[in-house]
Amino acid sequence: MEKQLPETMKKFLDTLKEKAKDYPDLYELFVTCYTNTLDTTVKRMDDGTTHVITGDIPAMWLRDSAAQLRPYIFLAKEDEDICAIISGLVRRQFKYICIDPYANAFNDSPSGACWEKDDPDQNPWVWERKFEVDSLCYPIQLAYLLWKNTGCLTQFEGDFQEGAKKILEVFRTEQNHEEDSAYRFLRGNCFYRDTLSRGGKGALVKSGTGLIWSGFRPSDDACTYGYLIPSNMFAVVALGYLEEIERAIFGDEEMAAAAKALKEEVHSAIEQEGRTATDEFGLVYAYEADGYGMYNLMDDANVPSLLAMDYLGYPADPDIAENTRKLIFSSANPFYYEGEKASGIGSPHTPSSYIWHIAMAMQGLTSKTEEEKFRILKNMAATTGGKGVMHEGFHADDDTRYTREWFSWANAMYSELFLDCFGYRLER
């Protein structure tokens, strides 16, 4: 049965078909990936908000849902219904943040469904309660991008202000995790990466550095060292967005000043505590640090990543950023793989030698040349394992060996790179 697409999307696809007439295979895959999220993962709720499942898991991640709908902002200016879907997602995200700002994934109702019942008193709305700094950044980013690119303001209704205050409160608390935080996460009979050490308190860090502690990475894996630098980079950007929102939309100078002060603290801390010298590459940004002088030099496929710092808009030192990019695309990064089918970044979240489509898309989105962007887009299209959709990870030598049959975030990232290749870029 043919999909019933919105008229605005049909027109947009017709325009893209003409632009991409020399790349029919890339275009057909784009149509599949671009229509997938709206067609299969979006649920309009009775209260006017939007619940977006991640794909093959029936829960909504704050991070994934924002990334899944981001490519539709291009349509939202011309299509009131799509605009309402994205605005409704932001309002639902902030509703969830007000329920529990430490949780990363939620149910569409207080059903008590969960990945694992980690706490006998777990809130029935919460699918999983892994604290990840990026989960509180993505909703701010989506709200801001929707505003800047369409003029829409309805996403700031409902729980936005209460949620924003909770985000600032949590970030401030987690700057002094050792002394001030009551957050704990323990999961029994699991992989080591699915629980936190020290009775659930997690990786030891030095307080007072200005960095924000994170229990888990955007892969949902536990941090080795608690200061996850890419997530702190994202926090700097999101706090800058929040400062502007508070001043321009709400006229709340107190909140704007609080966001600005925290942004400046975290930025200064990254540039002082989040980089280190290497013999081969010179000064680089670390993936993780602990404030005591220990660093984890790697990158992970999930966003935020070191690879994504320019995509996110972090004001990195250009020389250090270039050194870091060289490191993460070398054998010095233990999760960089090369094979017969592709080369790229994987994750400890998936088996060794598995490259992620999300990381390939991010490599393309941050490439400086159109030739490189198209090369990567073509490589993504050639590594679907014959399924005609993106996956989580695939083996560098054999793309028919892959993880996750249905992963909407990866489809959205292919769509975003395709759009970028044909000149569509969001204002930020």
C-alpha cells in the first residue's frame, strides 16, 4: 500500500528528486528513510503532544526523539501539521523532564513498562533512569531550532519553564556530584556498562572543576570517567540557546543570566580540564576526564561525540579540534574500524569491528568538501545489508551482519546528510 504522505512532503520530495536526478538510488533510499519516522514512530497524544518511539523499542528517548524529528524542521515552516508534531514533541519532552530530569527514556502512559525494574519505587512513566547530560540538551536544541527556522513559539508553552529550571538545577548539582548529588543507578545481573560503580554513585570525579558529571554516555553505556566532554560541549551550546530563549521569549533576565553563567563556567572548564597533550597528535580534546588528570582518548559513534562538536555548534579551538579529528580517525581511537565495506567509528555498545551509520553520517556532515560528503553518503547507501534502511552498526567487512533491524535515528541521520549534500542546512 502506498504511503499517504502530506502534500508538503510530496512537493518537497519532488523538488529533491529533480535536484538528485543524477543519484536515483540515493534519492530512493532517502525517501524510505525520510518517510519512515513520521510513518512508523510518531504518535499524536490526546493532549496535543507527540510521543516518538525509537524504533524497535517501544519507548521514547529524549535524545533519539529530538534527532528523529530534526530533519522535518525543513518542512515545518510550510506545513502547520508537521510543525505541530515537532512542537508537540518538545512539550512532551519537557513534561517528562518535569516528571524525572534524571531519566533518559519514558513510556507514553504511566504503564510501569521498563527496560529493567531498577528501583522498586520506579516512576511508572519511566522506561529507564540512566542520567545522561545530553538527554537534557536535546529538547532545548530542538525547541530552539524550531523557533529559529520557522518562527514557531508553541513549543515554549506548557512545562518548558519548569523543565528549564529543573535542567539548570540538575546541571548545577552534578557539577558537584560527589558532595551534592543523590542520584544513584544500580542494575543487577547485567553487563558492566549497564550499571554504575561505587554502589550506584558512578565514576569518581574531582568536584569544583566546572564540568557536569554524567552517569552514562549517549550510547546508554556507563562512563569510564564521569566528565563526558562531548556532552559538556553540547551543554555549552544548549545553555547558550536557553539564554537566548529566556531573554527573547520569556523576558526572564534571571533565568537568562543563570544559563549564561553556567554556559561560561562549563566552556572554561572544557578548555582547561577536557584536553590533553599527545605525542602523535599534539593537544586534543579527550572523550572523558575525571578532573584528577586521567583521560579517556577515544570517540563513540553516538551523538554528542567529539566528531560532532562542529555540527553541534561548540566553539572549539580550531587547531585542537583538527588534532582531535585526526586522532579519532586513526588506530589511536580503539573504536575506529577499517574493512572491505567501509571505514568509520563504532562503539563499545556493539561488537568489535561494527561501524555505525550515525557516525558515518556525522563524518559527512562535518566534512569540508562536497566530494567527501557524497562519498560517505554513497557508502552509507551501499552498506544497508540489502535491507534498504540504515542500521545501528554493521561489520566493516560484511554489511549483512548488523545490529537493530529498525533504528529510526540512523534513518534520520542518512536523511540529514542527504539534505545537506543538496544544500539544505538549518539555521542555528
